[in-house]
Amino acid sequence: MTHISPDPEPERSTGLEPGGSVPPGETPPAESSLPEAGPRETHNPTKGWAKGPLTLILVLVVLVAAFFLAYGISLML
């Protein structure tokens, strides 16, 4: 795969002054497109959480909440 520079070549662009500046009233040259741009189409994983890790996280949250609820009730008694 060869890399193509997206910047225009000043020596081959019309309307440029020496040094690459654009004179008043001229439109600067546009950049070329990047052939390497865009997403790769090599791997497209599914979106979202798997059921196992999500269930484990929810169980852990419920256990921590139950612990603090029980601790708070024990402090009141």
C-alpha cells in the first residue's frame, strides 16, 4: 500500500506565488481525498453487552445496595 500525500504540490498548482501563498482574489487549491480514509471492513463486532457480564454487574450492584441498606438499618437500631 502506497501513501499518497493529501496536500497539493505547490510547484504543480496554478495560482500560487513563490513560497506557496495564494494571491488576493485566487481560490486556494483543494486537498485531494485520502484513499486510506474510512472504516476498515475487517471485523464488525456486535454492539451491546453480553448477557453474562451484564448479569454479573447487576448482581454485584444489588449485593452492594443490600449491604448498605442493611448497614443503615443496623445503625438506626
